[in-house]
Amino acid sequence: MDARVDESVFIDWFAFVDAEKGDDIENHPEIWKEWELPVALSELSTDDFVSSQPFGGEVNLNALAIGLGLEEVKYEPEVFGGIVYEPTDYEATVFIFWRGIIFSVGGTRDSTTEALEHTLDRLEMLDLDDDASFEADMQTGRVSDYI
């Protein structure tokens, strides 16, 4: 998986605990007093699939949460640094961070890929992709391929 995943997922963590690049998250247990890992990530299995789409620039998460529909979105920046999007027509959960990466997790390759493609289409329909440049290559594989 692209190295930017780590950077994007933990960028808010670095700011929250005033950490420096290269600090180990294990050395800052205080972060877990404030943040909680979404269920789809805490119950992630090595047999599950993940699809990721790196991007440059930024996505306005507040506007996106409203545009995607608050009934399908969990966005509490003080609890978790990204949007947790559970589109009802797909058996996957999509995680959207304000910069660097969008990824989905689910039980099948098709479910993760389709949910991510749906989310990218919604970004375009909502005209919220202007400040982000998406690369052409979506990556999909089992979680075990990346860890």
C-alpha cells in the first residue's frame, strides 16, 4: 500500500499529541483516551479486502459528510480523524481523510472496489473533488497483503 496511507491516517494524530514525524504511536498511549477506532477497523481481519485510492490536495470533510448524507456517515473529528461512510447499497465501509487517501474495507474484492468507486463518483457529483487530484491506479488486495 502507498506510503501516504500512514501519513494521512496519522496526520491528525501527530497534531493532536504534538508528536514529531518518526515518533511511534505506541509511545503516546494518551491518544487512545480521546480517539476510538471505528468498528470496521477494530474488527478487521487479515482475510478482509481493502481498496485504496491515493490523492493529492484536500477534501472538505464537512461538506462531504453533508453531501453523502448524514444517515450513512459518521464524522466526529474529535473521536476519529476521518469520515466513516457506510453506503447502504454496498457491503463495505469507506474511510475518507482530508488529504492523502480514501480507502474501503469489506469481505470481498468486489464490495470494496465498488464502494470506493461509488464514493469517488459521489465526490465528483457533489463537485468536491476540485481541490484534490486523484491518481488513476486504485489498489485492491487482502489486508494480509499489506501487513
